[in-house]
Amino acid sequence: MQLVVGRIGRPHGVRGDVTVEVRTDDPELRFVAGKPIATDPADRGPLVVAGRRWHKGVLLLTFEGITDRDAAEELRGTMLVIDSAEVTPSDDPDEFHDHQLIGLSVQTVAGEPVGEVEDVLHHGQDLLVVRRKGQEDALIPFVRELVPEVDLEAGRLVVDPPEGLL
């Protein structure tokens, strides 16, 4: 499974630098000079990082072979991706990466099936988007009180929703 670690934005300057919307907790690890990064769409890469710097809180990257503003503009909107196998699992048993949760079956504490985790949203509080057959998707806050159990090996998570959430 591919995970997005960044999205190329507008060009910066005339020498091929691009702004990057960072979507990783560790940009210094993901965007290393000399390291190739896969892309989505795949035909735009892989791109090899030639340089990295921060400018006013924005990450700027330079890629090998991208030497002017026009070439940089062609990359706008390209997603920078890694394989999920490259992500080191957390030592914290209560911390999960989105790709670990997506696809898990969801059931209540009483064992009633609810649906499947389709996405994880990060809007101030993490929300699980649960796809339910024949019903609207449910948004469930990802907190221990409402999600008391996550069993990755069994491929499921258990929810204890308050009245009216589902």
C-alpha cells in the first residue's frame, strides 16, 4: 500500500525548486538528498531529491533533472509516496498509522457488525470514516472511550458508541 508523504505545490523561484505540502511526521527522514521518491501519478517519477530547505515554514525541494520553473510547474499536484512497509511501527500500543486502520471491520462491544473503516480524517480530532451497507457513512471519534479495542491481527476494531452516534 502506498502512503502519501507530500504533495508538490507551486514552483518557487526560477531554478526548479517546488513547494511541498508535507504529509509526514518526519520530513527530514523522507526527503533526503540522493533518495528517490515514488510519485502518483507514477509516470512523473521516481523523483530524486537534489536539495531540501525550509523557507518561511514551507518545505522547498529541488529534484535532479528539474532545473527551471516550467519543469517545476509540470510537477504541480504530484503526490510523493512511499510503501507502507517503509513505515516503522510505533512502540506506543495506542498509536496507529492510518493505513493500519483502513480496511478493519468494525463491530460494537455487543458484537453487532457496523461496517468497515474507509478512511481516517484529521480535523482537530481523529475521526474514523466507517462505511456501512445501505446507510450513510458514520464518523466515529477515534478516542479510547468510543474505540476501546483495536485488534490489527484479527482485522477488527470494537466501538462503544453513545446513543445516536450510529
